Amino acid sequence: MGNNLELFNQKYKASTPFDGVYVGRLIGNEGKTRKRFLIDGVIAPALPLELSGSRRSGYRVGQVIEVPGHAVKPTEANGTDYLSAVRNQISECKNKSDVLANAYLQVLVELQSEEFYCA
């Protein structure tokens, strides 16, 4: 019995395919393959759009979600509130875009200089 209590007192990370990554606690099982998860913090928000164009809203601190058991892993990570997670994601995407754009620009410059010298 003690081992089961430890499972419920530990901090976990739950990764959902498109609805974000969350930190929280297990609060129960739903059958053999699904876990009930209480969200204590947000690591990454939901992807903003579905293929249909509708907006995803993700989950907030205090909500209980059901996730597949394989999507829940022990963690030491700390989450934040949803608004801060969205702001962090915007900054991260801007940085990645700038880095990718600069990398492609460098490739373009190198390719153009090779063409110039090869012609």
C-alpha cells in the first residue's frame, strides 16, 4: 500500500499530443491504461490551431485531465501559469525562427558565392 501512496505524492509531467505539457499529480486511475492528472503547472501550452482552423485552448492549473498512462512520467520540472507559458512559447518560437532564418540565409550566401566562383 505504501508504494501506491508514493505514486500519488510524486510530481509528474503529462504530455498530450497537441494540447500541451503539464506538471502535476496523479489523483486516480481510469481503467488500466488511463490516469487522472491534476494540473499544478504548465510547461508548454497547446498548439494554437487545429488543422480545421479552430483554436485549441489547452488546460489550466487546477483542472483534472485524463491522459494515457504512457504519457505520464516522473519529473523535477516546474510549470507556470498558462499565460506565462504562452508568453514563453512566443519568445522561444521567435528565437527559433530567427536562428533558422539566419542559418538558411548563411546557406544561401554560401551557395551563391560558390556559383559566382564556379561560373
